[in-house]
Amino acid sequence: MIDKARETALKTLVKIEKEEGYSNIVLNQVIKENKKILTEKDISLISEIVYGVISYKITLDEIIKKYSSIKLKKISIWILNVLRMGIYQIIFLDKIPKSAAVNESVNLAKRYGHKASSNFVNAILRKVEKKDYNELFEIKDNVQRISKTTSMPEWIVKELAKNNEYKEVEEICNNLNKKPKINIRINRLKTNVDEVKEELKKQNIIYNTISEDEEDEEDEENIKNKKIKKDVKNEENTKDDEDFLELEKIKDIENNKLFKNGFFTIQDISAGMTAKILSPNPNELVLDACAAPGGKTTYMAELMDNKGKIIAGDIYEHRLNLIKQNAKRLGISIIETKILDATKYYKEYEAKFDKVLLDVPCLGIGVIKRKPDIKWQRKPEDLQEICKIQEIILENCSKYLKIGGELVYSTCSILEEENENIIKEFVKKNQNFEIKKVKSPIKIFEKFVKKEGYISIKPTEKNDGFFICKLVKK
């Protein structure tokens, strides 16, 4: 009998590969279509396998190459993904018995291949089962080793190595494979952190404050004690991060009554820092030029106490509708959405705004843990093209700022070409602008503040990678 969770995971992976679709969209669609026959446990396993296989595709394929006499291109798409799934379960999922991973993969190979296919799958997985994972990649070349062990395309490893030691590059790549944390931002217009904590306790949802030191290594006993003492631990909040909490094991978060009532927004704290660092004040006029889906826009409105005005621009109407929906849910009335192409200059906006937020389009390397498809969809040639767009947007939108006004340039990328280099070139050409040195609004990001004054946040187990720079118009 075929395991329905693994079969659904296989169908999802094949669909993603054939259609070159986004994993989250395809996965949600497949789960929705099969919801009647899937349990919560099934859905959890499907998600784990799908995202795991996509995240570690290079690593999994390298292992298949080591043990297969047939080249990858000659293996059917179904059997190739059966192998990837089996190897992922054997190496990365400790809670699944290796024998179960092998047997279930063989069963899938019988259904989606033929007898020779099942024998082929069985032979390879039995070899993998007996091997030490670390022995599989004894490679001297640093770029190849990091690429193959962390499943990161070589061109990204090389880009990261331009400005980081290989040890740091490996750490970054490993962190980009970690499961993303769920951060929520408390809506100060409707509630406060204490009220939300109290309601989370009632729902038996475990939360942590962002200020907890991510570098503290904890053994199993400490982790167990942490769960037992969570009520005490969770009260150790600081003013630095009072707007954010980290949630654990929350199900169907967008149907939670706290979310539906607008008490919080799902937002990684790194992304939230862009609004925090821009620090818009009540009654100011603010432009968010690349606003959709509106996480940063709505945070600015909350920081402004819903007083003043924010122009939120995007090139697509359906994306602007997301901002409107978010604003309505959160009880925000100061956001005005507009169709706006940030690569074009609008004379009517010249010297009009007190503050400008530019969260520009980027390669998104810093958020790969949330969007693993980025690794396979981005190409080296994309870097030059995206940098040109970033330069144009910064040049155009800087003109919309009043004298003495402030602009934040940010990306969810961690490549210097998209960040530091863009800023350096802009300040060189525009001597009426200078970098305004900022301090980190929260303790865990203090180590990422550079002497030049900007913040270059590296991906960690707790947060996404982000670049944030504040400019002032002299």
C-alpha cells in the first residue's frame, strides 16, 4: 500500500519541476485539492519533504551521481524525485526510520516506474543508508565543497566569498537551509504585547521574545527546561523588541482569531527593521515606493500612530489590493495606494516627502530559507540587470525627498553588488546625500552594524538576511 503523504509529496515535486512553478503556490494548491484525504500529520510530512528536497537538490543529486550508473538526465523525472525524497529522509529526517524511507520509496518506484525502477531505487538507497553523510563530500575546493554540502549554486557561493571568509560563507549557506522562524509583529493600534501574550497562552501557543540570544547553545535538557519554564521565560521582554514575538508550532496562522482581528502581522524581524530604522513620525508624509504586499507599509503606519499619510506604490493593481486588505484588517486608514513604477520619474513628487522607504527589487538571497526556489530560478546574469534597476529607483526616488528628509534603501539580499556598492556609487554621484549612521533598534542586530553606518544582517537561525541603509538629504 502506497503512503498517501509521500505520494502527494512526489506528485508535488514533479509538478513543480515540470511547470517550473513556485513551490509554495504548487504545494498549497496540491494540499487544497487533497485536503479531504490528508491528515495534519500528512500535510506536515508533505511540506517537510517538498521543501527539503527543493532546498537540498544539489546535495541529493550529487549523492545519486555517486551511486548511479545511469546519468541523471536519463532517469525519469518520477524516479529521480523518488530517489531525492528517499535520500532526504535517510540523511536529514532523524525521526523517520531509514528502513521506512527505503521501503516507501521502493513502493513509489513500483507505481511510477517498473520492476527495474524499484530495484534501481532499492539498490541506491541501501548504499546511502549504510554511508556516513560526511564521508560523501571530502572535497578540497572550498567553492565546490560548500556548494555540494549546502546545496547552494556555485555562482552564489562565489559571490558570497568575495566579501566573506569561506567559514562565514558556509555558515550563511547552512543557515539559508534552516526552517524559517515565524515572527509576528504586534499591532500597537489595536493591542499591546502583554495582551497578545496572554491570548497566546490561552491557546497553548509557545512564544519567545526576539531578544533571546540566538548563539546560546542548548542541550536537550536545557530545551526541555525552557519549555517547562516558558511562562517565566516569555516575560523577559525588552523595550527593544516589544513589537515582535517568535511563535512555535502554530497551525493555520491566518485563520487564528488574533490574526483575523488584526492584532498582529506575520513579518520577519529583519524586514521589520527597515520601517523601524526609517522611524517615520506622526503627521509626516511618507512614500513607500515598492510597497506590496504591505508589511513594511503597515508597520510604518503603526509607528506613525495612524496619523499623517503614506503613499504606497506598486506597478500591479492586484498587489496594491493586498496592501488595502492588510490595512483594513489592521485598522489603518492613512495609506493611499497608487499605481507607481519606481523606475520612472514623477515630477509631481519632487521634494514632496518627509521620508521615503525603498525596499527595492533584488535577488532575494537573504530569504532563501523562505523561498528555496530562488536558488534555482536566479542566474548569474540576473545580478547585473537587477543592480541597474536598483540604481534607477534610488536615483529617481531620492528626488522626492525634502531637504533634511530621510530615505531608507533596503534589500532582502546579502550580495554587496546590490547593497554597499549601490550606496557608494549613489553618494559619490549625489553629494547632497550622506549616509546617516544608525544604531540597531534591537540587541541581536548590533553585531551587524558596520562602521560606515548601515546594517548588513546576515541570515541566522532566527532571522533572514537584510541590508538597510539610511540616507539624509542635506
